[in-house]
Amino acid sequence: MAKQTSRSLSLALQGGGAHGAYTWGVLDRLVEEESLEISAITATSAGAMNAVAMAAGMAENGAQGAKDKLEALWRGISRSGRSLTPYGALSPIAFAYASAVQSLASPYDLNPFNINPLRDVVKDVIDFSKVDDSGIQLFLSATNVESGHVTVFEDGDISLDTVLASACLPQTFQAVEIDGEAYWDGGFMGNPSLFPLIYSGAPRDVLLVMLNPIRRDGVPKRAGEIQDRMNEISFNAALIGELRAIAFVQRLLDDGMLKEPMLKKYRRLNIHAIKGGQDLLEFSLRTKYDTSWSFLTKLKEMGRAAAESWLAECGQMIGTNQTHLDLRKEFFEG
């Protein structure tokens, strides 16, 4: 594990389909910050793909290697876009039609040979032997289909299959089997999982890069809008639960309510956030399948701008036990 410094940081990366290109932009800017050491990443789905690309690139050629790998990953996703999405040109009508078809037929019916273009993209771009050499602790979440529990794959277990398991949307792809267990997208139970950062010795400063908005004003009334909001709420539920638990423990620590030996089991996490979900409010669910290069690069630039703003406003707080994010206000009172 990389040596911690006053500027050592953990990352928590949400999934969100093509919206993960926003996180690409965030990472692209963060690795340019020479005084910042990213020591651990917990991630899900598109966040998991970003995480392994960054780690492999860092191992190969430092910050520039990370930038190159991330771009190669998203170029590959863009080139494979027509195969990756069942929604064709992504018009509202085409999206609605394909969604209706998927409600009647599963990927086992529509894709009996289990063809997943993401497998070729990730395989071509990522050298997984380099991922472990990066010195970055990785925690990738997937949902165990039968138990319904989250499974977190860690260093030594990170592979092509674990990344695909973390990004396996069950409406689109057959479950990914690893050692006899079937997995779906990690977003159902950990988007991403924060608890590994508590018990692993990872840096206490955690930057959460969110892709799903927590708050969206107005009550949706059209079918598509209702489905969009249902997806946002369900894919944020596990994360909000963990953040509430962290806020509760921090209040106990602040009030001196935890005594030995319990005090040794808990530690403070300083949660920072880039609320990409709020930046992405204008984009509907169907754009999570839009892999056109123009759209992906637009999201990248939005992510870079958000990271630039966060560094200017909050970067100096790393290592100080301070953060602009009030967990109690955000997740207890909101």
C-alpha cells in the first residue's frame, strides 16, 4: 500500500453507465495534482472500470499513464457503443420500445450466447497484472444474485470477470459467474461500498464522486420520468444508508460516547463530495446508454471542471479533519 501523507486521498466512485465519463474527467484532473496521492479506490460498475484503468495506467507510466488508459477505455466503449446498447439511436421512442421488449424477454432469451462487448473493451485496454502493481488499494462491489448481499473484490481478486460482475446490468447481460457464484451490478447493494475504507487502513479523507442525484425537485408524472427517478433512488439507497451510519458514528466520536475497547474499532472518515448527479440533472436515464464520442467528451470536460472547483475550494482540507460536506444535514435532516 502506498505510504500515506497529509495529501493522501481515498476515492469512492459511483456507477452510472455512460455517465461514468464524468468520473473520467474528475480522475483526469486529479492525477495532474502532483501533491495528491490517491491510495485507495472503492468503486462500482462504470466506476470500477475507471478504477482499474487508472490503477493500471499509474503502474505503467504514472499520471500520464493513468490519463492515457482512461482515454483508451472510453474510446473503446465509444467504438463498441452500437453493440453495448440495446437502444440504438437513443431516441425516446426507440428507448421506450427497447425497454418494453426487455420487460418481456431476458438477456438469456435475447442474447443466448452471452455476448458482452464490454469484455473485449476492458480486456484490450487493461493489463490486470499491472493493477496489483499500482500500489492503490482497490475495492470493487458486485451484488450476489442468490444471497442479495454485496461482495467486495479486493487486491489479488481483481480481474476481468470481477469488473464485468460489478457492471452487469441484469436487464442487458447474463449474470457473471465467479467461482460458482452469480453476480449482478454492484449498484444494487453498494454504489459504491464505503465500509472497506473504514477497516482497511485507507486514507481517512474520502472523495465521493456521485453520478446519481440524491435530490430532484418536482414529482415525475410521465412513465419515463417515474422510471428515471425510481432508478436514481434505488441506486442511491445503499450509499445513503452507509453515509448515515458514518454520520452517526462520527457524532458518537464527537460527543465522546465511544469508550475502549469499542473506540479502537471505529475511526473518523472525512467525507468530501463532487456531486456530479446534480451537474447531470439535465440528462435522462436513456443517456446512460449514449456512448457517442461527442457526448462522452462533453461529460469528461464537465467532470474536469467539477474537479478543478473541488480542488480550489476543498483541496486544502485534506489531512485537516475538515470537510465542506455536513453529513448530518445532508442525510439525517434532508
